[in-house]
Amino acid sequence: MNQKKLDEELKKIWDETPILHSDNEKEASWKQFQSKTFSSKKQQSKPWRYYAAAAAVLIFILIGTGIYFNSSPLSNSTTLAENVIKNTTSVIKTVALPDSSSVELSPNSKIVYGNNFAINRKVEVSGEAYFKVKKDKKHPFQVVCNETTTTVLGTSFTVKGYTQEEVTVELYEGSVEMSVKNQDKKWILKPGEKFTYGNKTAVVTEFNRFTDFDNEKLSVVSTYIESNYGYKVTIPQEYYNQRITVRINKKEDLKTIVQLISEMYNLNFEVNEKLKQITFQ
């Protein structure tokens, strides 16, 4: 086909008003277009620019709609463009997900989730993250780490998977279902159970999800808060040797612990988020 004829064919297609056709009609039309436009004759020197223009339009459409194709475990089908959150600091980073679930992301860790998270609540983890999941029975929450998938409705748990060699999931509250790629078996965890997967083998064991203070000084609890939450705690001198017996969930909200101490000893408190300080008085 000469250059003039090719120009006429492309202009005709461009100006044509689209109408609905059956699949057979569409296929026949495409074959007819192929036979005319992409003939076996030697091409002239410039037709490539039309193909490049068509490809550019296709790329623009894909980027414009935010659609991408990803072969990672997160995308069993086409998903919307991803969000990547990394923790490059030396302290835990708290992340609020679009559904109001929260993630405590450990140093040297990252999570990835799609822009369609409201209807496809999947998160991919590399490293370590503690999840507190908002309940939503219509949209189960899934965490993908290496070859494992943790499925929950509403709970709190830790996922660790720094390398491809091993993944551990520790359940603090609620219930989760564990599955492994290419395996039919499912594991249902209860609070206090840990799922470990490595060397193609899965094991469920128990772990201690509580920290117990048995007739300990209140100052010991203050030190615990500083070590695990990063807040400097100040209590009145006369309360240093006060004794306390309490069991605390290792992933308990700091606010809950502070309020507990406040009520037990009838103390007021102030929290300075900027300085990371808690002052009882």
C-alpha cells in the first residue's frame, strides 16, 4: 500500500463514528483493516510514525487511568496504581490506612497497597509490621508476605518477613486465617498463637503476648513505656516506690496504659507529642 492510500485509510478510521457491533463483526472488521494496512509489501520509509503515535495513545490511556499490570502477590488481577510506604528511620513509624486501619511499621520495612484499597484491602509487607485492622465483613483484610497470605476481618497481629526464607505471624487479638501459595491447607490462629513458615514447612506454636508486672515498682512500668513506646515518663517522686500488679498486652495502645496508671493512682497526666513526653502529676 502506498503512502497516500495508507493516509486515506487511517483518516477514514479516525473520522468514522463508533457504533456497536457484535464480536464477530468486530473481528471481521479488524482482519479487513489488517489486510489493507499491514500488507506484506515492503513498507515505505515513514509509516512507522503512525504506529508510534498509536502506541503513544495507548500508553497515555493506561497512565491516565492509573492502571498497571503487576505480577507480585498483591495483584491476582489488574489493580490500581500502588502506594509504597517505607520506614527508613530507626524508630517505629505509624501509618494510617485509607480504611482507618493502622500499621506500626518497623525500621527497614515497607508496605505496598493499591489505590482501590477501599474495595480491595490487600497489603504487601517486606520486613515487620503490626496491624490493627478495622472490621469490614464485606471486604476482608489480607496481608501478603513472601508466599503467605494472612486473611482477617478485624484483629491485631504482627507479620515478620525480612527475607524470603521465613515468615512469622503473631496474633494478639481476634482471629486470622493463614494460607500458603500453592497449598490447599488453611490454618486458623487464636490469640496467643504464632504461625511460622520456612523451608516449605508451616508450624503453629504458642507465644506470650503479655507482659506481667507482679508487685513491681511503678518506676519499672515507666521504664517499660520508655523502652517500648519511645516516650519519656515523669512521675512524682513520692510515687516511685508505689507497687503495681498488672498484665499488659505487649501491643496495647499507649493511651490505654497511661489512662490505667492515671486511674489506679488518681493522677492527672499530660502528653507532649512533640517532645515525646508523658508527665503524671
